[in-house]
Amino acid sequence: MSSSSRDVLAVYPGSFDPVTLGHEDIARRTLRLADRLLVAVAETSTQSRNPLFTVPERLALLREVFSGEDRVECVSFSGLLMGFARERGAHCIIRGLRAVSDFEYEFQMAQMNRELWSEVETVFLTPDAPYAFLSASLVREVAFLGGDVSSFVSPVVKRALARKLGR
Ligand code: PNS
């Protein structure tokens, strides 16, 4: 992707419940390839879960975490990712790929998204090694059970987890 010839817009979609250092790492890596990045919180997630944070809360945390990055915009979207990506004129969808176990789910989504709108490419980025096994669901569980999540999330997210869990 050449950033000199056009303004490359990447969309990094997810649940971000909550945003982890792994998500932050993937977003910052994306800025090496794209000119602008939309971090997009989905109101509908493919894998249904019991969310801990509401969509507005997740968005507020993302905005705090990326407040220093003027090329990053954090938004939420409803409906299909491809509808949102098309509306915003995105060139690529970014997904983090941690382990082989992520592959099947990611591959299915990428193929389905291509069927829905073939003009956008899904790009998979791998996180830095310390985040290779990190997931928001594990962070929620560790926080819920009273473990220290300092190595996995930004301080603002750690504080939000403590507030949410009444600590
Ligand atoms: O962080 P997640 O939960 O793995 O992200 C999954 C997400 C939000 C990218 C996916 O569920 C999604 O794209 N949701 C929007 C609705 C949609 O487009 N569904 C069809 C996907 S093929």
C-alpha cells in the first residue's frame, strides 16, 4: 500500500470490550501502512458474548487510549461491517491474528465480507510477542477474579475495570 499516491483509510473493527494493549499494538502497526485509521466498535458482534462495557463506554476508552494519535478516529457502527466500510470509503479492514486458533473464524469472516463487498481487502497483522495470547475476554476474566491486569491494558482501562467491577 503506497501512502504517497493516495490517502489510505483502514478500518479496524472489533468488540473492544475492553481495548487491550494487543489492540493498541495492532492499531499502531496499522499506522505504518495506512494514512488514517478508523477504530470501529461493532454494536453487533459475530460471536455473541455478555458484554462488560456498553458500546459508549468502550468508545470512550478507545478515545482516551488513542487521544494522542491524530490519524486515528474512534467510532461505533451498527449493522454490517461492509456497509460501514463502504459508506466511509475504506480501502482495507485490519484484523489481528494471534494464534492458529484465530484462523478459522477470521478466514470465514474475511471470505463472507468479500462476498458482501469485494472492493475492500482484509489485512491480517500479528501483534508483538507479549500480546500473542492476549484477549479481551481473558482480561475481563482476570479482572473479575481480582488479578492484576496492568501488563495487558492501559492505566485508563485498568481504572475503568476496577470501577465497573466495584473495586
Ligand atoms: O473483536 P471481535 O468480536 O472478534 O470482532 C468481530 C467483528 C465486530 C469484527 C464482527 O463481529 C463484525 O464485523 N460485526 C459487524 C456485523 C457484521 O458485519 N457481521 C458479518 C461479519 S462476516
